[in-house]
Amino acid sequence: MTKTKDTNGTVLAGAAARRFNRRTLLGTALAAGVGTAVSPLYVRRAFASSGELNILCWSDELPDEVLSGFKEATGITVNKTPFSSNEEAINKMQATFGEGFDLVMPSFNRASEFQYIEVLKPFDEARLNLSAYEPSILKASQKIWTWDGLYHVPHVWGTEGMAWNTSTGLDYSKSSYGLLWEPEYAGKAQLRPTSGLLGLGLWLDATGKLPSNRMLDCYKDPDTMRKIYEEIYAFAVGKKANFKQFWDSADSIRAGFTQNGCLVGQTWDGPVKSMAKAGEPVAFVAPQEGALTWMDGFALSAAARNTDEVYAFFDYILKPETAGKICSLGGYNPSVKGASDFLSAEDKTLFTQAYPEDALDKLWWYPASPEWFNPIRNEYAERFKVA
């Protein structure tokens, strides 16, 4: 009897991301101005409710222009409560047992934490058009977010990697997490401490200074993680003066480059690509060690009161036209089939510039986090911030 290989969510999402490649994006875009098709059932249900929808969210992943279009189509007002980290979302949901929110937007690798705090309920899959998703990305959610039902569906995926002012003259051949720690950029760099230490570990691993199997050894057990992070922390503290600021949101990334004099940074891709579209002299490029890759999605609050509005919202955002618009405005990458057809030529160019040559093959997908992992990671991040 042949044993079936157990494929985890990270592998499945990575396979889908590789299919969402330069060839996909460089395909012919559909003509501009095509309206969103709305089914009669969707219209009847949506206008019958004409209520509100409360979402605890990554704010730049739900552009206001898209939410205005949703309200125009359905009469439903979306109220956004932004958060800047999964930890903040978990704390807010736990503090209220989900009360006050209909949807929350966890990253897909945080399933075990949300399962533990019991603030979610499963989706009614009969009311979701699951066939609209790229199959491998949907399976990444299904693999680790199904216990007594499906608790998570994809929204967008993106990466954290290297960004810089174009005056630096940097390119993919020089793109490395190690740039942040070089004397040349002392006082002119920005990062987020939690993921910044991970990026540093990947660079130290790639250079042979701290072998760690691309930092995956940190997920084995707490003792192994602490042994690796003690060395990362010691290196980071010695170079802390390199950092002009620590960012915690898309807005603070933008401020780092436009107001605070940062020339390089380890940042999310979306905000920097949006800045480039607005004419700012910045670029985002995956590092040679591999861009840190995540997928954010939606989960249904156990205390959700506006259920009809929830499913009307999914009817709207799962249309390729809407999904493409979300990604064009936010700078991230879609999980909906056909959405790439609705990205502009500029978006396609920025994608190929961000992930040139073999960059998509090097993506570093966040593994599912053991319950002990994030508290230890956050401990070292805080120690670095106050050192």
C-alpha cells in the first residue's frame, strides 16, 4: 500500500504562488471598464439586509475604494477596526470573545492560536463560492484551519523583503537582509523587530555564520529556538544604531522613507509598491535569502451578528474584478482565480521587478507556529527594542 504524502499548508501555498508568476501577470489584461456581474440572488439578499459589517482587519488589505463600491452595490456599510500585528488581533478578539466583530483577518499560519482561544465559528461553506479561489491557496487554509469545520479562507498573499530608495543604486544581485546591518546604512535603516530578527537569521545562515536550516530549526523545540535566537540577538544589539526606526504598520513604513530619512528597510511589499506607483523613488525587491511570505485571510467571529452581510461581502470580493482591484490598490497578490487579468500593466511591471529571476523559487513561507514559538519570538524582539 502506498502512503500518501502529507502536504502542509506552506507547501501548498508556495506552489500556488509560483504559479502566480511573471507569465500569469504578463497575460493579456481584460479591457478596462468591465462592470462587476452581480447575481439576482446576491442583490436580493444584500439589499434585504442593508446593514453593517464589522471587520477587524489589516487596513491596507481592504481599500476604502473597494468598500465604497460594495456599499454602492449592496447598501451595506463596512466598519474597519485596524490592527498592526496578529498578536494585536488575537488580543482584541480574546478580550471581547469576538463581540463587536463579524470578521477578523488572521495570517494563515496562526491557526493553532485562534483555535486555542475559541473566538471563532466555522463558515457555512454552502454560502461561500470556494471554487473562486486558486485551489492550492485554498488548500493551504483548509489544511490547518479545519477542525470541526472550515475556519479560514484566503484573501491576499504577499512578502516581506528588502526596500530601498532608488538613489542607492541597489538591485536584485545585491538584495540581502544583510544590507540592514552594513556600516554604509548606519542610522538610515528600518525594520520590524519580530520579522527583522528572522531576516537576520536567514542572512547569518546563508553566510555560514549561524547554520539553522534556513531558520526552520527554530520550529523544532523551545531550546533549539532559544539557542539560535541568543546568537541572533547578540549580533543585532551590536548593530542597533543602524536603525532610524522600527515600523509597525504600512503607514510607518511609508513615513520611514518619506519623512524619517531611511534609505533601506526590511518591509512589506504592498506599501512600497503603492509608494512607487505614486511616484516615490522607492523599490521593493525580494532578497537573495528568500522573501518572507505570508497569506492573510478571513475568519468568522463566534459573536458575528451580521451573517447575511458577511456572505454578501464574500460574493462581492470573490469576483475576479474586485479581487484584482483590491490587489492593485493595496500592492499585494490575489488568491482568486482570474484576478490577475484585472491588474494594470504597472502592477505587472512592479511584480516582475519585485520577484526577478529565481526569486519566486526562493520564497520563505511562514510555517504553522507551535504554541510556544511566538511568545519566544516576541520576547527577543522586545529585548532588542529596549536594549
